[in-house]
Amino acid sequence: MAHTEKETYGSYSTDAFDNPPSGPVGVHRGRRSLAVRVAPFVVVIVVAALAGLLAWGIASGELNKVPWPWAQQSAQSDQDRQDDAAADNGDDAQADADAQDDAADQGEADGQDTDGAAQPDDATADEQQPESQPEQTVNYNTSVRVINATGVNGYAAQQSGVLQSVGYTSVIAANPSGGALPSVNVVWYQNETDLATAQNIADTLGIATVEQVTGIADPIVVVYIAAQ
């Protein structure tokens, strides 16, 4: 016989699942707010920025310029030690100054002899000393005239070559022009500033006489009466 009845909920026998408890069953999570969903991304961005800033500060040295509280305490300690050292040095300097003052007072007391007469001070002694003459130098560029009165042909040119060989740059060989001649070989110089140069020329040529005269043609004149 064909089954013609339609099966419904009531066609089955009831069991424990046909009487569920009242109220919602299972876990249901509602939609989260925008702030809660964005917060993780904000935290990641802030941490990355702080890490990058820390790395830049270490690499560039700017981190050392940050006034950390412990750094200020260390700097204050160093300043206190420097102040203490400066105070100690000031005390030592004052002690040295006092000692120098005492030594000066003792020196003033020792500056008098047994008869009570004061000894001359250094300033008076310096005034009594003669002034030293300025040191003269040899002028190899000064004009020098060598006069040949020996009768030996070419002797003035020969002696001029000797002076040129030691560095003199302006030497003229000449013959007597009719003026008065000395009795010995001589080096004449006109100005006091030429004394050192004239003496050097005399030493170079082996002439013993050096004289200062006026009215000569050149600053220094060498006159040969006899060949050497």
C-alpha cells in the first residue's frame, strides 16, 4: 500500500533536543567601534616612529644633547669639583703672593749696609752703564772703488776681482785722479755706517789700515801704493 500521508514535525517522537533552553544560544560578538579597530595600526605607527627617532638620535649624536636628569647631576658634580679645585688654587696663589711679599720686605731690609746707607737699585745701575752701540753689518751692495797707484798694470782690476769673488756687487777699478795719495795701502770709508764693510774689505785684501775720511768719490775707496 502506498504511503500517502505527509510527514510533519509531529510524526516523529520527541527527544532531548525538542525542548531547547530559553534565551540566546551560542556566542555572538557585536560590531566593534572604529577606535578599537584603528588602535592597533596607530600603536604600530607610533612604535615605528619612536624606533626610527631613537636610531637617528644615536647615529647623529643628537641623543647625547638631550638634557637627561642624570646627565645634569653628573655635570653639577663636575662643576662642584672644578669649583673646589679653583678654590684650592686660589688659596695656593694667595699663599705664594704672601710669601713673595715677605721676601720683598726682607729684600728691602737687606738693601741697606751696616752703616745704614741704602744700596743703589737696579734702575740706577742700569743708568750708569754706557749704552751699547748698535751692531753693524757688512753691506755687500755698497759702491767700492779700487785705485791702483802701484805702477803695476791691471793690479786694481785684479784686487776688484778678489772682492767680487766674496760677494761684493759694485766694485770699480780706477787709476789715481791727481789727488793726494796716502803713504801706505789703506781702506777709506766716508760714513760711520760703512765701518763694518770697510773693515771686512781690509781683511779680505790683507790691508792693515782703515781710516774714515770725507770728500771721497765713493762710500769706500781702496788705495794701493804698493802691490802685496
